Amino acid sequence: MSLLRVSGTKIVDEDEKEVILRGAGLGGWMNMENFVSGYPGCEFQIRQALADAIGEEKSGYFFDKFLEYFFMDDDAKFFSSLGLNCIRLPFNYHHFEDDMNPRVLKESGFKHLDRVIELCAAHNIYTILDLHTAPGGQNTGWHSDHGGHLANFWVHKDFQDRTVWLWEKLAEHYKGNKWIAGYNPLNEPTDSMHTRVVSFYKRIHSAIRAVDPSHIIFFDGNTWAQDFSHFGDAHKNWDNTAYSIHDYSPFGFPASHEPYSGTEPQRQRMQQTYQKKREWLDERELCVWNGEWGPVYARKQYEGDATEKINEVRFRVLKDQLEIYNKDRLSWSIWLYKDIGFQGMVYVSTSTPYMTLLRHFLAKKHRLAVDQWGADDSAVKHIYKPLIDHVLEEIPAENREIYPHPAWRLPDRVGLLSRNILVSEFMVKEWAEHFVGKDLDELDKIAASFKFDACEKREGLNKVLTENAKAVA
Ligand SMILES: O[C@@H]1[C@@H](O)[C@H](O[C@@H]2CO[C@@H](O[C@@H]3CO[C@@H](O)[C@H](O)[C@H]3O)[C@H](O)[C@H]2O)OC[C@H]1O
């Protein structure tokens, strides 16, 4: 067995045989996320708050157990049984480098990453290493763990230097590992100038290649992996490189402008948005990987009797997206393997200690729509409307289009800053207080809620993924 590599538009093995990577992202694990793992705000905030509430030792214990239980042999076995062959592993740079001790490698960061790569390999699953959170934040989202809405990675050279340094260390550690399909150096950059991302990719490509000449590099397009139009001729100097689009269909989300029923015009729109993201790559005959996509789902505890009906529609979206991908023999990684019930292939059961402990708090979070991803703001819309109207009234139309407009319009930005950043920040302490007074045994049981056998399986989703796992055009 040898390393996978890019050959033209395809990924191939050592016998030149095409390998279509089909799998999921392990979001919420080494890069925890609010809606995935069940807390408000960002990972750095809850880690600090828990340490403040129960002490460094106990909080360190809890997070380490969480990392262990989140993905174990049972998970790899199940994943492989579905016919899937690749897991994208998002991780946060904080596991490898402390902001107050920059450029000193924390070897402890490899503990769980190595463990999961090995578990996957034992079940014939490739992995793709995804730096989801870089110093300063490479994008505007909560998932790059900076607590704000600005991607400061692009304005401080030192943040970029540290990321290059980190990838040199990672490449040194993982070079030659045949079960690693490749490196995804930066999740979803949002560079408002569109040029700095290309300059950075040139640097990171050279830096990785100087250490590791063989692994595939998967570069995300700018603006959440949707736009390659400013990449110019840089790709001509990048060997063994694939390009990642993220293809979330608006039809798979609560905010969809119309109910999806798979009509011809709707399917055409779905096809067009996907096509638009890869058009530039196709014109240059480059290798495309869909690194994130997938609908979110309704939950009984929130959507009640409407849950099943809503989810039938979401499964339809899922199937129709896959039909498009199969025609292109596309490699893909659905978002998300495991979570607390919104998007995962498996999700923590509501009867577990974690979900029981946080039941009322999670319901409050849902009602206040403090998570940005797929938020349902119907209970609080009226509160933010006057604020949006006020800004609209005072800000002339020509000044309203701040990058990443039009993906984020003015009302989205007001909602993001006031709900998803401001209100959520005030809820962080409340989350941590749930753990006060728990001993190590109780903390272990709470963390164990994330074990495979404590999870429900989203059968409808897994069935569709399995049916498509080996399908080609
Ligand atoms: O960690 C993941 C994260 O990678 C993912 O990021 C989101 C990707 O989608 C972005 O929204 C798109 C904006 O453009 C529209 O045209 C698309 O329809 C939208 O999907 C969003 O802003 C990013 O945060 O999200 C899920 C996280 O868990």
C-alpha cells in the first residue's frame, strides 16, 4: 500500500486505480463547536469558564475524557460498516501551541489525533487532517474559535508565520503515513482581499513540501471554500494538490426561502450553486473534493410533531445532492459524524447524563438562537428587529455591503453580533456552572455520554450514505 495522490482530476492509489473518498467530518471533537458539542460561544471561552468553575485539574480531566470517548473503536467499526472510507479530522491549533508560549510544540496534541488516525487505519478508513482553527481566526465564524466576527489571521503576519511553523511540525510527524489521505491546511478562509489567501497558500505549500513531498494537499477556496476565482496561475506550481469546495444547499436549512420538494427548477438551482463553486476548477481540469456539505435536522424536543416531516424533506435534499455528486464521481465528506442531535450521523441520546444535565440550558440556547448554524430565531426575532431597523435607517445603502456580503447581509450581521456573539458570551458561565460540585467519577460519566453506545443513529441519513458509498455514475 502506498500514499494516495492526485492524478489529473482524480485521486488514485499506487496502482493508478481511482479512489473516491466518501465520508464525514469529525467536527466538535478536537475542534469543539457550540451546536455540535452543546455549549454557547467558542471553545476557548468554555474551556476557560470550566477551569474557573471547577478548577484546572477537573476541567482538564473532563475535556480529556471527552476527547477519548468522542471517537473510539466502535465508531470506526460502525463508520466502516457503512461502506465509507474517509474521515476529515478538524483540529484546533490550541492543542499544539499555547498563545502565551508560541512556537513551542505541545506534544500532548498528538495524543488523540494519533489515536484516532490509527483506529481509522485499522478499519481501512483514510483520514484528512484539517486545521479548522488557526491563530487569529482564518474566517469570520465561531468555528475558528476567536470569539469575534473578524478574521484577524489575514492582518497579522505572525499568525500566518505560526501556522506555517505548525504545519511544518505536523508534516514532519505524519510524513509517510499511508492512511492519511492528505492535509487540509486551512478550513474555510475568508480573506476580504482575496489575494492574501493565495500568497499564504504559496507559502504553506512550499513549507509542507520541504518536509513532506508526498501527501495530497487539499486547499479550500476563499469565502468558506466557495470561491477560487482569484487564484490565478498559482495552481501551476502546486503538485499533488486537490481543491476543496463546501457545498451546503440552502434547501437543507430552516432558513430556506421555500420548502424543498425536488421540483425540476429546485434541482436545477441546487445543481447550479454546486456547479458555480467548481466551475473555475473544472475549466483548469483540477481535482475537486467536497469537504463539507449536508442538511441539518429537526429535533423532537424542539420541533415536536413536525420533526419527521421536516426530516423527510432534508433526506430528499441529501439524496438529490448525492445524485449530482455521483454523476461527477465526486469525493465528499459530509458534515458531520457525531453531535448532540442537529446534524450528525450519530448523536448523543437525550437520556444521557450530559443531555440530562444541560436539558433546560440547551432549550434556552435554542430559544434564544445563540448558535449561528441553522438558527431558528422565531422566538426572538421581534427583539432584534428594532435594532436591525435602526441600523438600516441610519446606514445608507451604499455602506451596507461589508464582506462577506452578500452571504452575510446587514440583518445577518446584526443578528450575529448581538445574538451569536454578545448573548452567547453571557451564557458561557451558566454552562460551566452545571458542572460545579461534580467529582471525577461523575465527570467521567458526563463525558461518556459521547460514547458510541450512548448515541442514537440517524438511520435515514446513514441509509442514504451507505446506498451511495460505492455508487458511481
Ligand atoms: O465548522 C463548520 C464550518 O466549517 C461551516 O462553516 C459555514 C459554511 O457555510 C457558510 O455559509 C454559507 C455562506 O454562503 C451561502 O451561499 C451558503 O449557502 C452558506 O452555507 C457559513 O457562514 C460558515 O460558517 O459551518 C458549520 C460548522 O460546524
